[in-house]
Amino acid sequence: MERRAAARGLRFAVCGLWVTAEPSAAVLEQITERIETGRLKVTVKGTYPLAEAAAAHRELEKKRTNGKIVLVP
């Protein structure tokens, strides 16, 4: 798995049952370019003020979130 991740410019670490990926700067630039050109769309499920971070976390814990939760200042 490590070699496949590295071939795509990613590093990963297994933390218990979670797998985290750390993309390289080049991969992040590709992702940014795709977002800016509309080839990659990000679905935002909802936004929460930072003061309501606990409520946002509870929403994520339901595991029914289809999209990202965004905290805003």
C-alpha cells in the first residue's frame, strides 16, 4: 500500500483503524487546479460558526453526512 500511495505522491500512516493521507505539494496543486477549472467539485453539507464546532462534530458523528462540514470564523 505504501508503494501505491507513493506512486501517487501520497504518504500515509495507519492510526488504529483510521488511515490518513498526506499529499505532496504537487498533488495539492493538481487538486487546486481541478477545483478552479471545475473538474473537481466539493459538496458542502453545511457551514457552522466556529463557536458551534461541537454541533458540527455531532453532525459528523451521525455518519450520514454527504459532503463536507465547514467551520467559519
